[in-house]
Amino acid sequence: MPLSIPTRKAAAKSSVSRRPEPPTWVVVALACAGQFLVVLDVSVVNVALPSMRADLELSAPGLQWVVNAYTIAFAGFMLLGGRAGDLYGRKRMFLVGLALFTLASLAGGLAQAEWQLLAARAVQGLGAAVLAPSTLTILTSAVPEGAARARAIATWTAVGGGGGAAGGLVGGLLVDGLNWRWVLLINVPVGAVVLAGATLWLVESRVGGERRLDLPGAVLVTSGLAILAYGIVQTEAEGWASAGTLVPLSGGAALIGLFLLVQARTKAPLMPLKLFRLRSVSSANVAMFLCGSAMFCMWFFMTLYAQNVLGYTPLEAGLALVPSSLAVMLGSKAAPRLMPVVGVRNVAVIGALVAAAGFGWQSTMGADGSYVVTIMFPGVLMMLGAGLSATPLAALATSGAGPEDAGLVSGLINTSRTMGGSLGLSVMATIAAARTAGGTSAEALTEGYALVFRTGGVVLLVGAVLMLVWLPWAPPGGSGGSVPRRLRVRGGWSRRSPRP
């Protein structure tokens, strides 16, 4: 069952290195390590913000921009990073992105002033945007189509989900045990090890030929996404009706519209619009956007509920979400076993429904809730569903296009998830604030958080219906339906039997 763009033959054609290929597990491990770092850094700084503010005397806007500088650069440069990998080499962009990310982490950890920290976080986001698309493209290029690739994508998804989930725990441990600087400095030794391993073992590949980067398109889409992301994060401070929000939102949307117009007319577009004619690419990206808008909020509001209502410390809040972290990994690893049996689309739908059930359960939380009933069980359901849905959506989103667009579609699915998460968090924060109406009591906060989870559950139900109607049954060329038992061998395909 093909689950992504490059076939083994296409991958061989695109290789520009004569070095022998490394063991597949090494490639998967390096790609997943890179993905873990960039996703971890979205959330790991959250618990360190109070310590950063006290040490560097950060202003209130500066504190917000410690998170936003990373997110905006990450979302804004993702498509550019994906296309650069296609044209100039996936290994090269992996190394460039990881080096930028690691050096910026060092600079941020050593920052002595607000502007230094914010600049370092923006460069971190740029490095992450170059690195993240390459992780998925390198993985799908190295692993043959079929069950092996499904398992590899599941591992990549699980590690990404685990990185986001582990942020609170890792941040709490580092802040309590050392100080806030280590939430950034920890990336330096890890990044150096991954950088050395990638230099030694990854094999270069690209399919750009004589093509050049579409600079007008790159400028338009990068600035459009960055300004749009800026407008999204401004909603938390300015509200949706203020000029400070509407101007960047309108400007970003206009630039993206101009980008699409340019792409329709240029001979060598940064993002060929024909990709969106592929049902697998368009439908999976929309579904990932919707799922991301709900799922990303879960960690944020669960942490707030644990600390602001139940009185947990940052470390206790991180530990409380460990079962949820394990659940997203379990769901991601279970998905490829289910996909050949019940269909890729159906696994994604089931995941969304399981997550919606968890969101519904969480919306019944009370100000005096117990850990098991109001955090652990609903959290496990939410993240189990997230893992089940993310793997088939990533598989579908990276299928059907040619190998020359592998990095681009990888960047596109990452962009959909990131932009969905940013928009979803801003909308949900507005919903919670409107319900609490300025109240700070445990009861008022709980009502706001509960409404957020009810809204997230509705979004997921809408997403499930959309997936059922729009997602293809399986990636192009593959089978997503029931697989005869005689054709399945330990979760893979029999070499002697044709694929159905």
C-alpha cells in the first residue's frame, strides 16, 4: 500500500550521491530526532516563561513573543524550506536547518537581554522550517512503499506527537532542576549529535535538475504566511475586531492570494497548483488543519487547568500528562496495523471520533475534579485519537504527487498542522476569555476551559464528517480496503503475492 510520494525507483533516480545507503533504521532515527526537536521547542518554553520574565525583566508583549517569534517563523518559512530541499538537496537542507536551530538555541540560552532572546527564537523557527519538511521527505524516500513505510511514518508521527506532549514535562524538569536557560541549551548537545550522525550517514538526494527557486513566489508566500501568523497570534492580545488584528490578517490573506495568482502564471512555480487537484493532497491538508486547530489546544488548556484550577506545580502538570503522551504514541503505532484492514480513510475518521469523545468528556470537568477522571482518562482518549488520525493523514497528504514535489508536500502538511494549531489556539483563547468575563476564580476558569473543549469536540466531529466524505479510501495506487488474510504476512505484504 503506497503511502507517500517517492517510489524506490524514483528515489534512486533522484540520488546525487554514490555513497552506499545507510541502514533504514538509522535514517528513520535521524529524521525522527530532527522532528522531535522542532516540535518539542513549540511547547517546552511555556513553563519557563515566568523564570525568563524575572531574569531578563521581559515586558508583557516580550513574554508573549518568546513563543510567537518561533511559531511565526516556523509557519512562514515552511513551504520555502520544503521546496529548497527538493531543489538543493534534502540532506543539505536538513543539515542547514539543524545547524541554524542548534546555534540559535545556544544564543537563546545565553541571552542577556530581551531582544537577544527574541531574535534567537525567530532564528530557531527559521531553522525548524528548513529542517521539518526534510525529515519527512528523507524518511519517505528511504523506506520502500508498503507496510514498512506505513510503520516509518507512524514512528515519525508518534515522535512528533511525543515531542509536543513532552514539552511541559521536559520544561518542568529543566526549570526545577537547573534553570530556564536549559530549556534552550539542552538542544545544543542533542543537535550536535544528530548533526554529526546526519553528516556521516544520510545520503544526498534531490530532483531539482536545472530548476531554480521561484523567488517572487517564495517572497510572497513566506511574507504572507508570516503576516497571517502574526495576525493570528495578535488576537490573543488585541481581540478579533481591532485594527492590530484585522490589518495583518487581511494583508496576509491578500499576499497569499497574490502568491496563488503568480503560481498560476509562472513556468516554474514554487508550489504547482496542480497539486491541489489531487484529492489526497487537498483533502488531507484540510483535515490536518482542522485536527491541528483542536489538538494543539489540548496541551495548553490541560496545563492551565492543572495549574490554575487544581493547583499543580509545573512539574506535576507535566507528569500528569505523561499518560496522554504515551497514548499519542500508541495511537500512531497502531494506525499502520489498522490501515490495511479497515482502510486509511476509516482509521483517520475513527481517530477523530475517539478524540472528539475525549474532548466531550473533558468538557465535563469541575473545579474540584480528580486527576483520574478529569485529566488522565479524557486526555488518553484525546491523544489516542490524535495518534490514530495523524498517521493516515500524513500518509495521504504525501501521496500522489511526483518525487520532484516531495519536499513541498511535506512542508505543506507541516504548515497545515502549524497554522491550524496557531489559529485554533487564538480562537479558543478568545472563547475561554469571553466565558470567564475577567473572572479568576477556579469556577470561572473551569467554565471557560470546559467551553473550549466542547468547541474542540465539535470541530473534530465536523472534521470526521469531512474526512468520511472527502478523503480517498487509500493513497493513489494503494489499497485501503479489507486485505485478504492470505496476503498479509506479519503486518506486511507477502513477497509472493500481488497487492490487491
